[in-house]
Amino acid sequence: MTFKAYLVEDSALIRENLVGFLQDVADADVVACASSEEEAVHWLDHHRNDWDLTIVDLFLERGNGLGVLRACRNRAAKQKVVVLSNYATSDMRRRSAQLGADAFFDKSAELDQLVAYCETLRHARD
């Protein structure tokens, strides 16, 4: 059973690659994408029940991923939010967790862990 993913990433190339990756490897249905904090928060406000997993980059076209994490704080218990960033410092991991991130993955080194996380979500839905 697929799950619905929402992707917040400002790089068109990375976004395109992640969509394909999530669909092919993680069996996710990417329902929408955003490249800025404002766009992401607006979509989340108007689609509260239309996603199972939101994947957020910290550095966006306008604004940042921390604001997106704040916007997800009142989500349903089954909805998960993860950060996928090249800026994977211990401080950013801690700050993301404080804002409600369920997990944090380094774009350059932890894609396998992201796949495993997605598989866990998919199996939990089965």
C-alpha cells in the first residue's frame, strides 16, 4: 500500500529526483511539492488530511524549513514529518526535533535510512 508524501524542496533537480526516488524505491505517491516556506505552509493549511509524510529541506527559495516544521506541529498522530538536508549538524538535528520533526536525514549520506523509514511507514499502513 502506498502512502502520500508531500515534498518541500527548492531545487528543481533534487525535487525531480526525489519524486522519482520516492515513487520507485519507497512506493510513495507524491501528492504535491513546494519550493518556499509560504507555499508549503499554505498547502499544509488547506490539505490537512491529504498527506502521510512530509519531507522538508531546511534551506528553501524563500523562508526556511523550520517554519514548515512549525506549521506541522498540530498534525494527526499518523502523519510524520522528516527533514532531509545537507546541513545535518547536531544543532540542526536537535532544533528540528524540538520543532516536531520525527526524523532527520542527511541528503548526502543517509538516503538508505530515509528509504528504511519510508518502508516502516508503508508497512505500518498495511
